[in-house]
Amino acid sequence: MSSNTYNILLLSIAALFTALFCVIVVPPLWQNPDVIGALAAGFVNPYASGYSLDTICCWLVLAVLVVFDAKHHGIQGGRLYLILGLVPGVATGFALYLYSRHKQLGAKLS
């Protein structure tokens, strides 16, 4: 896979998830701005709990990667992607972080 294809794929996934998140989650949250209730709804049954736990663990993997890359490769801006990993979600934060990481590592290698 070429570098350009990789970048387009990452940005497309982040954009798709963000758009779907805005369409699915924002309207009900706007009507009832109970953020704690919305977060708790991710654990309403064992299946939802499994998906929610997976999402939380993926965010933790992102956090470990951000800290590691900052210390060992000098990658900057990781905190922004950790915030984006919380809202709208890990798919956006992780994809954009990998895109930024790829750009920064590529610039160092050039």
C-alpha cells in the first residue's frame, strides 16, 4: 500500500466515524444532555459492555503509543488526539494520530 493510499484511508475512516457519530449520537444528546447517562448506556447489556470495554482499551493503547512515541521518536501533538479519542471517539483520535505520526516520522526520515 502506498503512503498516499494509507493516508487517504486513515483520514476517510476518521471522517466517516465522525460523521456517523454526529448523525447517531448528537441529536439524542442534544435533546437530553445527560452525558453520564449516555456513557452508562454503553453498558446496558453484555454485548454493549464488550464493545464499550474494547473501545476503552483501544483508547488506552492509543495513550501508551502517544507517550512512547513522544519519548522515543519526538512525535508531537499526541494530547490533541487523546482528546479526540474521547470525543468524538477512538476511531477519529487513533486514525488522525497515526496520520500525524506518519507525517512526522516521514519528515524526520527525509
